[in-house]
Amino acid sequence: MGEDILKRKDILYPDLSYKIIGCAFDVYNSLGSGHSEKY
């Protein structure tokens, strides 16, 4: 599977967008699912 198949053509800044999404997944993986919020 080529990299051109994975990247969407309609994203304005694809490299930056994929980096931001990767950071969001890193945070999610660190915190885990269903973490409790403290007030």
C-alpha cells in the first residue's frame, strides 16, 4: 500500500494535520480510555 493512498487530497496541510492527530493519539494512549476527570 503506497503512502499516496493513505493521505487525503482535500487536507490543506496534510503533514501538519497528521502530526497533530498523532499527538492526540499519543495523549489518548498515555491517559487510556475512560480516565476520570478531577474537579
